[in-house]
Amino acid sequence: MNTFENLEKLNAQIDIWIDEEEYKKVHQALPVTNDKLRKNVDSCFKDPNCTENKDSNWQTILPRDCSLPIEKAYPPDAEGDGISLDKNDNHWSPLFYAKTLRARIQDRGSDHYLDDGSAMALIGLSKSLPILMER
């Protein structure tokens, strides 16, 4: 399989893990590599119930200053250092980052995340996701 096929397979696996509530597997496969961004994401999820009064933290996790929020993906059957996400093709990293955030939100099992700044963060991320074109 080539890199694109491996990333497509991992993308499908991530969706299955999220559906099966295997959130740790998602985080292991898609680690946020930028230290500052990772700390900001952790800050958003510090409160076990919701991000009450922390909406400003959600603005810090939008990767405006970080072109690759996730630099490498680690499929379960991959050997070695994982798959480097190409800096010239910036669609995989934001897609996987959005799925990482989705897994973190669902792991909390709280609708409060969807009532606050997290919704704005996910909307902002969606602007950099790949668009399917009709053929």
C-alpha cells in the first residue's frame, strides 16, 4: 500500500475507534506534536465536566500558527516511525487533528463542550479540511 492508502485506512480506523469509544487508541495513533498546542489542548480538557468559563482556551487550539498540528500518524500495523504527514499536503494533519479533538470531546461524554468555544474551534478547523469535488 502507498502512503495515501495507508492514511485512508487509518482514517477509517480512527472513525471505528471513536465509534467504539477507544479514545486512547486515537490519541496514540494521532499525537499532537507541537508542545504549545498540546498544552493548550490539555488545558481545554482539564475540567472533568466541561470547560466552564474557559472559552478563551478554545481559541488557542486553533492551529493558526502551527501548519501541522499532527506531524506523524501511527497506524496500528505500521512499523518504525509512523507516517510523516507531508507539509505540502496540509489536508491530513487538520483532518486528524479535528478527529483528535472529536475523540477528546466524546471521551468526556458532555454536551457542555458543544455549547461553548469548542464548537467554534471545530468550525474553524473545518475550514482547512479537504473538500470532495464532484466529478
